Amino acid sequence: MSRPAVNDLIAFLAVARAQSFTKAAGKLGVSQSALSHTIRGLEERLGLRLLTRTTRSVSPTEAGERLLLSIGPRLDEIESELAALSAFRDKPAGTIRINAGEHAADFVLWPVLEKLLPNYPDVNVEIIVDYGLTDIVAERYDAGVRLGEQVAKDMIAVRIGPDMRMAVVGTPAYFSQRPKPLTPQDLTDHNCINLRLPTYGGVYAWEFEKDGRELKVRVDGQLVFNNIALRLSAVLAGMGLAFLPEELVEAPLAEGRLVRVLQDWCPPFPGYHLYYPSRRHTSPAFALVIDALRYRG
């Protein structure tokens, strides 16, 4: 039996972890047909079926699962050590992959990176916008961004933004036709612009708190989106009420284009944190990005 090439094992890991040839090919930067050919060649050399393929899914066989668990951590360690060699360069270099939500990417990550990266041309940053609570270790991200209360205890967390508040807003024209809600329960009588999140398995319930009392209200409306930009456009068009981060609506509130309600039910909560596994080697490039993002307010 000939010895498998390291690249073949890397290809297998990518497919087994993603459970998809399409996703794995995208991550590796190769075609699906080339990746499929590589996996078939690996299986032939080993004389074993490593992956079970159907028209809808790909999953490791028992032999594939054993290979995944045995070589995966070793190859990850080798990759980490290779990245650590950048410490011997005159300037930080390498690629940092970060998983974050749309709001965090727009309002926290991008303003910092826009200023940082021109001074470090050998540092590359890949930001993947994702509303799901992605497993950054399994998906091989260097770090993720979540609200402070959502970060797992076994992760190192670095605060990168101030406390946040949400705001319930609508246009003056909308409120000329309907009474302003005085309590969160009153929202059930309004046309609300909803958000669908994969993490919640459906439409997000708006969260409120006052005097230690927490409420989650499931609202109804004509529109459901899965991003911020369309919800903001819809509320500015008078299509209903929206539940959005406070800083996103500061300008239209100041200009009188939006009206805020239920402000006393929207207290501050812990803002965004960058998080990563405690065992991750902190390369110079990664340390540079962490230090730049660190909140100092």
C-alpha cells in the first residue's frame, strides 16, 4: 500500500468536516471534480471506503471517522506551528479567518481593519458573515465574534466593543395610523419586521427587560429578513416596526425620520467579544489583529 500524500489527507479532512464536497472545494480553492478524484485516489490506496456519499449528504464511514479523529488534531497542530514561524519574519504575516455577524462585521471589525491593514500588507483577513452560532474549531476559523453573554466558558474572550442597546423604531407616518406600544405585549397588535436566525430555528423573538423582569415577544408582520440592511430599509419605508441596534438608528432618530418606543424596556447588555480556543497559538499576525480590535473605552 502506497503512503497517502499530506495534501490527500488535508482534502479528506476538509470534506469530512464540512460534510460537503461543495463547501470543502470552496475552502480549498479547487474544483469539486478534482476534490472527488483526490478522495477516490486516497480510498483506493488505503483499500477502504472513508466517506459515505448520497445525493444529499456526505459523512465519514467508521474508518473515516477514526482517520478524522486521529489525524485531524495532528494536522491542525502542524498548521499552527507553521503559522508560528511568522514570528521570525521582520513583519507579521499570515491569514486570519474570523466568523462574525453582519452588525459586528460592519460596526466593529471593519472600522479597525480599514485603518490597520494598509500598514501590514502581508496580513490577510477573511471575514465570514454568519448569524449561526458556528463552531469555530470545527470550521477552522481562527476566531469568532459574539456578544459577551454568548461566549463559551472554555474560550478566551477579548472585548472589542462597548455595551449595546436595542431600539424599537417606526416612522412618524406609521405611528400616525397606530397607537404607540406602551409595553412589549402591545407589539402583537403591530406590523413588525421580523428577523430569521438559523440559531433560533425560526423567527427571532424580541427580547426585553425592565426592573429585573425579562420578556420575549414573538411578533408578527408582513416582512421577514435575515439581515440588518433590509430591515432598516423596510422600517424607513414605513413598512412596520423594527428591533435594531441603537447606533444603527441614531441618525434617522436625530433627523426625525424615525420615532423610538419602549426605550425603558431596552437596557444595555454586554457588547461584542472576539473569542478563540485557549490552545490556539497566538501568531504575530493574530496578536496584531487582537490588539487592534481590543476595546479600550
